[in-house]
Amino acid sequence: HVLVQRVTGEQDGRVKAELQILDEGACAGKKLFASYTLTLPAGKRLFKEFLAAIGVQPDGNRLPVAQCRNKVLDVTVKHNARDGKVYANVVEHRACPS
């Protein structure tokens, strides 16, 4: 599980989310950062999936930032290595089972 700590809308049409890992293990408490480029179909799809997973409905063209905070969801990450660093990219969002 991850906790949504912050969501921001950027001037360039991207939305950024800061998530904290809640599960136990080596990654417990670490942060994940997700970026959604709303001008691209894949970015729109992932952001809609993110909102659906946390149960937030968009309000027209307004980004529902305050409604996104402190929500818990499950994510799938894909690890990529680049420039000698390992990155974890969020590739799927799911609602947490009740």
C-alpha cells in the first residue's frame, strides 16, 4: 500500500504525485514519485486510473488536489536502470481491498 502525500499540477500540463510506501520491508517509509503527462494518452489513462483507485472524481478541469491527499492505494512498479541509478516507475494503480 502507498499513501498519497501530495499532488501538484504543473504549468506544462503534468501532474505530479508524491507517495509514501506503507508496506513492511526494505522499502517501508520510502517515497515514490509519479508524474502524469496529461497531454499524452498514456498519461491521461494513468491519471484517471490513479483517481479511480483513490475514489476521487475530477471536478471539470480543476485538479482535485485536496481530495487526493491522505488516500491509500495499491500500485505496481517497474524498475529501470539508467545512468547508474535504479528508478521505480508506477505502472498501475488499484484500489485497496476493503
